[in-house]
Amino acid sequence: MMKMDRDLYYLHKALLLAKKGIYSVNPNPAVGAIVVKNEKIIGMGYHKSPGSAHAEQIALKKAGDNSAGATLYVNLEPCCHHGKTPPCLDLIIEKKIKRVVICQKDPNPLVNGKSIKLLKKNGIDVKLGLLKDEAVSLNKKFNHYHLYNRPYILAKTGMSLDGKIADYRWNSKWITSPASRNDVQKERAMSSSILSTSSTIIKDDSRLNVRKKEYLSKLKIQPPLLILDRKLKIPLSSKIFKDTSRQIYIFSSINTNKKYKSNVILVKTPSNNQKLNLKFIIKYVASQNINNIFVESGPNLLSSLITDNLVDEFLFYIAPKILGNNSKSFNSITHINKLSQKIDYHINYIEQINNDLKMSLTK
């Protein structure tokens, strides 16, 4: 096998390993590592959850003393700082690794090329950039958080072919198929938080949680819930308050005497024209080390996010049904009066889920 082909082969395996942690690793990146010597894998591992051993540490521990002179393959630049675990950089040097092949730099300012420089300084050959696009895509939310200092915002909507989310009486169960709704469970499970509004929660008395066993078994905790409830209308008897182990942030512009459980944090939020300040909310969420937000709401919040250019990606679940002009649209944008004011998006992918389509779009 040619050297380049060999590198691609093992990096591909490292990326597959990294994907095993996507449900439990937030807010950390998904990382897989493989140690190879004499064209044989002698150690491999992936990062499972915050505070647990890093992928490189697991792989190097399995390789043991045999790691001297070996090549380490990893999809993200190894860390060089002390966090909940010691720096992987020190261990790589200690284990006398000869060569490190990395897909992408770590955009975290604490790393961001520092480890690569130190590896080279210690006589270790470094190759950077193979399968970079795949690696960046895998950790797009982590990368976005560190590059732009705000969470990656992914907005999901289930709709009919003509863009309707409910009939004229706001009946919406169900437009999309059970298979599409199961896919939403997967997307929730991969999220650091879920954002909704008081009107959405009151209407459905929804839990907005992960319920499917296949995903629950991979989660450490339920994704924290972010709720926009300007006047604190949600009753304390609502289902969202039943799980007291789940962190809930309620953004409101008023003070209250309501007695919430200890898992609920009230965040006093400025408002304007009877709307909560979304940029304040996003900045606050970022300060809580939450690197992505999965939005599940009605047309008003979604339209505000679109208007303020805050949506990084849309997920549309489209059912082949027509609900007609009297039904409720997925957005309530009114400022577009001519074609030149349109908002353009790029289609990332389209996936068929039974008789529905799942479409990912970015600007």
C-alpha cells in the first residue's frame, strides 16, 4: 500500500471511531485515534464523554511500550493544555511516537496549531490536512463555537410540500412520518441543547426530550432545554418540569414568585417590542459552554432567527402532502416584497426517509 493510501485508510478508520462518541461527547469534539506500527494497528480509541480519557490516551495506552517509532492517526489536533485530563501532547512525546497524521487543526484558542509546532519541535513528523473536509463536517458545531464564539444554530421544521406546519386550527399531528420523527430523535440526541418557546410547549405539553432507547442508551444526560417564556406562562405542572435531572434555562423579562425546582435557571433577559433579545440569549448560552442549539419552535421564533441571520443550518422534513393556503406556514416573514429581497440557501444534502424528504440547507 502506498504511503498516501495508507494514511487515508487509517484516518478513515479514525473518523469512524470518532463517530461512536457523537451522542455523548458534547460539548467536546468527537475524536478517534489509531496507533499503527509495521502496518499493524496496535492501539485505538475514541473520546466518549467530557472528563473521560481522550482518544489518543486510550490508543497509546493500548499500544503500550510498542508505540515507540509508531504512527499516530487522529482526526483532530491533539491537545496541549491541562483540562479535565492531562495534555495528549506530553503522552505522544513520552511514548516516542515517530509520526502524527492529523485531519484538522483544533480551532480552540488553547490549541490551534500549538501542539503541531511542539510535536515538530520534538522531532516528530507531522502531516496535516488529509480528509480535512470530512473531519470539519463531523465536528462542525464544535468548530463553529470556537471560530465564531457562539453556538451553532440548527433549526428543524416538519412541513408539507407547500411549506405548512399545521392546519388553520394549528393541528399538526402528524404531517411527517414516524420514520422522520424518529430521525428527529437522533438529531436531538446529537445536540448540546434544545431551544423552544412557551407557546410551542403549552400547545403540545411536549417534553422535547430524547425518548428512543437506541439513543438514550448512548446519552450521558438529556440535552439542556432552553425556553423563551417572556411572561413565564408555562404552568409548573407541565411535562417539561417532570425530569428534575435535566437542566432547564428559562429566558424571561419579568420577575416572579414562582417556585421552580433546582434544575431550572431563570435568566432575566432584555426585550424590545415585546420580543426577547435573541443575541443576548445566544451569548448567554455560549457562556454556559453549550456549543450548539437545536431549534424546535413555531414560525415566530424561526422567522426572528432568520431575520437576524442567526440560523446556521436548516433541517426540513418534507412530507408529500398539500395543506393549502389556509394552513399555517413554517415562517411569518413579511419584509420580503419582491424577488430581489429573497433569502438564498445552499442545499447540503437531501435524504429520503420512507415517503418523506430530509433536506439540509445553509447560507
